Amino acid sequence: MARRILVTGGAGYIGSHTVLQLLLAEFTVSVVDNLDNASEAAIDRVTELAGKHGKNLTFHKIDLRDRDELKKLFASTKFDAVVHFAGLKAVGESVQKPMLYYNNNITGTVVLLETMAEHGCKKLVFSSSATVYGWPKEVPCTEEFPLCATNPYGRTKLFIEEICRDIYKSDSDWNMILLRYFNPVGAHPSGKIGEDPCGIPNNLMPFVQQVAVGRRPALTVFGNDYKTKDGTGVRDYIHVVDLAEGHIAALKKIFEGSSGGCEVYNLGTGKGTSVLEMVKAFEKASGKKIPLVMAERRPGDSETVYSSTKKAEKELKWKAKYGIEEMCRDQWNWASKNPWGYGKPDSVQ
Ligand code: NAD
Ligand code: UFG
């Protein structure tokens, strides 16, 4: 019998790509999402892209903090594991509204973990972030680096990691994998699903994409005086389809394991790319000129962050396949086919 996976936040950017790969890998998938930062259209498109596997996807519009609704779902369906993406992720907003972040991300996760335990489902893959490395003293970042957080969003990731480690210490039946994502970009090569942030994008590539389709006049480059190859910040960009595959690898490890555990893995490519290099690659892929405005450094930004990929390669047998050329090609394919994302011009800012 196909294994059934609950995916929280499965209508979102990384979630929708992962749900598709899960369906293609013959898992049965239930998505829970409150559509706070997503559109149900993403679910329809994933169903279509999955072809004959599309029938194995069900969607539930539920807020994770709604304990009664979540309990009902767990009572009616037996899940073999949960992949937990649901959460708010805008760093700046988290500084302005910390309680919104603690309430949504921490409370949502605690309710989920309690409900899982009550129903005997003790297998979890969690979306953590390279943000827990802060401004690392050296690169590449290995999983053993000291952890820190510089804003409430980052603290929710760090706290949830610690909560998971504490739960495992208290009950070794749990099998948990915490995945620290570096910078997910790109879209499914079909151009049918991709990132569609609400409001003004915080992250580099969604912003670049909106400049390319004429929704914004220019990209503001936050700092060109870093000690990097061209003065701009360096990050480890990873194709979202590679990232999605990382979750399948994590689930395989969990299902193959004969005992519990709580392990953490970086999901990155191990390569650092500057803002200007990324813009150049996108201009090449799209044929569009991206006007730039040089500005001050963004508070809280690190200079250079990229991943050590060794642990994931060795233990998950997973390695990113795509480079920045493919990331930009697929990002542009999605953007040019869906200049307004899943929405209509009058419903977006
Ligand atoms: P996203 O906003 O596209 O997806 C998150 C989804 O969770 C959305 O569909 C949203 O509607 C849903 N959601 C939020 N709160 C919810 C709640 N209380 N109940 C039910 N659904 C809820 O974001 P994403 O980029 O796909 O990120 C997924 C996860 O990965 C997040 O936890 C994020 O913090 C983490 N992450 C993202 C990045 C990145 O750069 N995109 C990097 C590192 C980690
Ligand atoms: N940048 C600009 N202009 C913009 C946006 C970004 O110059 O309009 C620069 C940043 O200064 C940085 C680089 O582009 O040098 C990447 O910035 P992003 O905002 O795309 O990504 P970050 O590395 O700052 O952070 C992202 C998520 C975090 C997550 C982290 C690691 O926002 O939540 O990746 O996964 F923790």
C-alpha cells in the first residue's frame, strides 16, 4: 500500500513542488494549508502535473492552530509521516510583529506535534533554514556549526529545532529530520507552479522576476561593499525541484530506519553566488535587462553563506543536480507564463 504523507503548507512555494515530487514517487498526499500565503490554484496545477497520480492528492483548508480540525483529520486518516512546511517566513515582518510569528510558527508546530503523538504518528520532516547559522565565522556551513538567530523568524526555526530535539530525547520512537534549506529559487520546468509571494517580495529572485515582467522598475542591491568577489552578498541558491527531491530522500531515510532519531541536514549546492552574478545569469536566461539601484546593506544580512553538502550526500544519498543557469531558466519560464503569479492584476500589490 502506498504510504500516506501529510504535507502542511503544501500549497506554498516549496510545499507545492514537494507535493508534486511525492505524488510522482507514488506517495499518497494530504495537504493542510490555511492559504494565508498561497493559492488553491497551486493545488489544482499540481494535480494536473501529476497526471494519473493526481487522484492521490487531497486538500484541506485548515489552520494548524485549529486543534479540533487537525484532530478530526488525524482521526479520519492514518498518516505514515508528516512533512511540515507551514509557517510565516518574512524576516522584516517578524521583527515588526514577533507575536504573530511565535503564535503561528511555534504554536502551529506544537499543536501539530501533539496531535501527531496522540495518533501514534511519530515521523517528521521539518523545514528549517540556514538562517540558524547567522553570520557564519567560516564557510561552508556544516551541520555542527554553532546556532544563533538574529530575528524572531529565525528564532522560531531555532526553537522548533530545539523542541524536536527535546521530544526525541524524551521519546526515542520519534524519527525526525530537520532540513536546513539554503536559498530556494527557480520553479518547476513546466512553468505551471512557482513562487508567488503576496505583496512586495523580500527575497532576491522573486523581486528580480517582478522587475523582468515590468511589475517593478528596478532591483535595489543591498550593499556592494562586502568583502566578496564583487562586493555583493554571496548565497547558496538551490533549485526548488532539487530541494523537493531532498524531502523524498529524507522520507526514504526515515522509512528505512529501524530506530528513531533526530538528525539535521543542510540542503544546498555547496556553491556561493553573488547578487550580481545571479542577476547576470537571470538577464542571460530571460533576455531582459534588470536595472539596478545600489543601496545600503540590509540590516541583519550576512556576507557569505553557503553549505557543506557532505552529510546529506553521504547519509541521504542526495545531491543537487541543477546550477544557476537552470534555476534562472525555470524562474523565467514560470514568470513569463504567469507574470501575475496565480492571481489577477487587481488582487496583487
Ligand atoms: P510559503 O509561504 O510559500 O509556504 C508556506 C505555506 O504555509 C503557505 O502556503 C501558507 O499559506 C501556509 N501556512 C502558514 N501558516 C499556516 C498555518 N498556521 N496553518 C496552515 N498553513 C499555514 O513559503 P515557502 O517558501 O514554501 O517555505 C516553506 C517553509 O520553508 C517555511 O517554513 C519556511 O520558513 C521554510 N524556509 C523557506 C525558505 C525560503 O527562502 N523560501 C528558506 C528556508 C526555510
Ligand atoms: N538582496 C538584494 N535585493 C533584494 C533582495 C535581496 O540585494 O531586493 C540580496 C540580499 O542582500 C542577499 C541576497 O540578495 O545578499 C539574498 O537575499 P534573500 O533575501 O533572497 O535571501 P537571504 O539569504 O537573505 O534569506 C533567505 C530567507 C531566509 C532564510 C535564508 C536561508 O529570506 O528566511 O534565505 O535559507 F533563512
